Amino acid sequence: MATIVSLIVIEPADVIRFFRDNARDLPWRRPGTTPWGILLSEVMSHQTPVARVAPVWEEWIGKWPDPASFAAAPTDAVLRAWGTLGYPRRALRLVECARVIVEKHDGRVPSEVDDLLALPGIGDYTARAVSCFAFGRNVAVVDTNVRRIYARAVDGQFLARPRKRELVDVATLLPPTDGPTFSAGLMELGALVCVATSPRCESCPLERSCAWVAAGRPEPTAEQLAGRPRQKFAGTDRQVRGKIMKVLRDSSEPVSPLVINAVWPDAAQLSRALYSLLDDNLAAQDESGYFHLPR
């Protein structure tokens, strides 16, 4: 029964039409983008707005247009190019990923989900997204946008959380043709219209059949809100790590401990953040005690 309801609620043709009429002009959507370019875009866009990703992605593609060139890149150059995208360990995992692609796949990004999942730093979402958008495989791709649309349009719930069956459920929506366009359309619909806090239902092609709209657009309950995770950034070790990384990226020479000490007033937190960067191989210390990006 759930499958029948899903197919009625979300009409693929409406979503595909929406995407073709409203898709943002993102550089990795342009003709000629390689599977490597798609893989980079997906990793970079994880928990990062695409507006911030686009210029960095274009710089990376210009410098390292394929896995082989990236696999040979110096670590400090990679971390400088990563800039302020956040979670810089992703950049190091991308280097590992590129090296495995070169060693095991002759420098070509694999097309099948299982082969992609075997690459360092590639999780279930990214593997499916690359298989779908780079190679046209009709596989379910579930990100926060797709999860939110399914929760509202099918389940009638304002809030969405990961579920064990979500890949199976979303797979029931896939049309036999134009599946990748449909999947991209769901993601775009969630990014532009069915947004997290103030959905623009009057602009949504699913409004007339949406279960949440039909239910009167109920607000989430206090219990649901209480269980919703909240992430903060200001004052966290992550913020301190970012400040230290900026100092190291901006300097062409090793940095004195005195310069690092001026980054943050809490000495204990600063020390904890600094040594976590050393442990993660995102920073290095030379024999004189100065700090620099790993080479």
C-alpha cells in the first residue's frame, strides 16, 4: 500500500519538469563534467552550501582535472585549496580516494555503487549520487532534501529523520526512464522550495497531492522538536581548529608557537585543538617547534 500511495503523491513528470525549468546553474552540471568532477562536487557539498563550493570546485578542476593529477598533489597544496569549506579531513580522504582510483581502477572513477563504496571516504549517499549523476544509473539517492520531501509529501510529517527503509521507499518513486533527472529534481525541489523552515508550498508542483498540506500543514510537536539535533559552532573546538588552519594556510613559512597562541584566549582549548590537528595529519611540527601544513 505504501508504494501505491508514494507513486500517486509524487508524480515523476512534475518533478522532472520542475528541475528542467528551475535547476540552478551549478558548474558541475554543465556539459562535459567528468565523473571525477561529479565525485568532487558531492564530497565538497556535504554539509556545505553549494554557493561556497562552486568557486573552490572550479579551482580544483582547473588544477587537478582527474584522479591521477590529484593523487600526485602535495598535501599542503590540497589543504590550501580546500580553504574554508570545513571538515578538512575530507580533503585528505579525497587524496586517498584518488590514489585508490589510480591504483585499482586505472585512473577512472568506477560506476557501480559497490565499487564506489569501497573507495576511501565515500559513503552510501556519495556512492549513489556519483553512480546516478555521473553514470546515469537509476538508483535511489537520499540526502536531507529528498528525506524532507518524502516525509512531507508521503508521510505528512514536517520533520524528517533517517530511517532504515528510506532507500527502499525512495526507490519506489523512481520512474523507469529519466531516473537521474527525477532524483536531481527531488534534491533541487528540497533545496529551493520544500526548504527546512519555511516551505514555499505555493511554488511546489507537489502541493495538490502533498500529505502534509492535505493534513493542514501541522507544526512539529514539542516532542519532535526536543529530539531534533542542534549543532553549534561558535566556541567549539571545531572553530578553534578552523582558526589554526587558517593561520597555517595563509603562511608560506612555518609558524611560531607564539602566533598560534594568539589565535584563541583559552589555552587549554587551543592546545587540545592544535594537537587534534596534529593527530589528524592536518598540521605538522618541525624540529624547531614551528607549525606548518603537512607536505
